[in-house]
Amino acid sequence: MSDEKNEEAAGGEQRPPLVNDVAEVLWGVFRGGSKLLAKEGRGRLESYQAKKDLEKLYLKLGRETVRLIDAGEIDHPGLAVGADRIRRQQAILDGLEPVEGEE
């Protein structure tokens, strides 16, 4: 009995084979789950980045459209109305006081 206590104190704890089997199964489940979570996380991140890139492209297209309307290279009633709304909103923004911390 003193030999068992010495092994436990020295860190040489012996586990029954059933505990080892259960530990291996649990470790496998944990590793599989963590890999799945990492894969799903990467997928969500890629989706978020793709949506963010698409929004940037739309913004760039909108700015370029307003510039082309202002230059007279595009003449379309629907686009002209949108460009007017953008100009009015920009004028409002330009007239507002800057928020503290912005400049």
C-alpha cells in the first residue's frame, strides 16, 4: 500500500484501462468539436469579410455614379434624384458642428 501512495505522490498515477479509454474518447470528442468550431468560425469570418467587401464596392460605385452625374456623363432621372438627395445630406453634414474627438 505504501508503494501506491509513493507512485501517486511522484506523479506516476496509474489509471485503470477503462478510465484511459473514456479519457481517450472524451479527448477525441473535444478535438473533433474544436476543429468543427474553428471551421465554422472561419466560414463566418469569410462570409462577414465578403459582405463587407461587397458593401465597399457598392459605396465606391455610388460615389463614382454621383461624380459622373455631376460631370454630365450620365443623365438618368432616377440617378439624378438619388444624387440630389446625397448632395443635400452632405450639405447637412457639412453644416453640423464636429463631434468632440472627430476632426
